[in-house]
Amino acid sequence: MRIMSLDLGSKTIGVALSDELTITTWLSELTQEGAVRHTTVTRAADGELLAQGYARWGCADMSTRTAIAVPPAFADALNQQSMCYQGTPR
């Protein structure tokens, strides 16, 4: 299960096909209830923030359709993947 939010602000994004974009993502929260991963998209040439968002993840037992604690193996994999970030973008 996940809940996502994308904030484009009040502007229209002007991106050319030739623009190089930098996409940064980091884990900001990991508990037994779930995880939150943030993402930003910037234009590489000038660093302008084009979009930002987050995804809130949780685990569910699909047979009962109820929330369950994040399995330790999944939490360990997320921690290993995000060890460099420590909750802030690199």
C-alpha cells in the first residue's frame, strides 16, 4: 500500500527534451508502520527545483487486507539502500 504526493507548486514546468534532469530520492522515515521516501527533480544546468514529492509505504496481509508491521528483511533492505542518506538528500 502506498500514498503519494507530488508538489509542482503554482508554476508550469518548462523542460526541454534536451534538458538533463537530476532525480534525487531518499528515505526519511522507517518504522514498524511503514516508510516515507522523498523525491526531487531538478534541472541539472541551473539546479532549479521542478518537482518534489513523497511516497508513504506500508505493508499489508493480502489475504486479510489488513495492515501488518514492516517485515524485518524489508526494513533491512531499505536501510542498506539508504544508508548513505540518513534522511537528507545527497
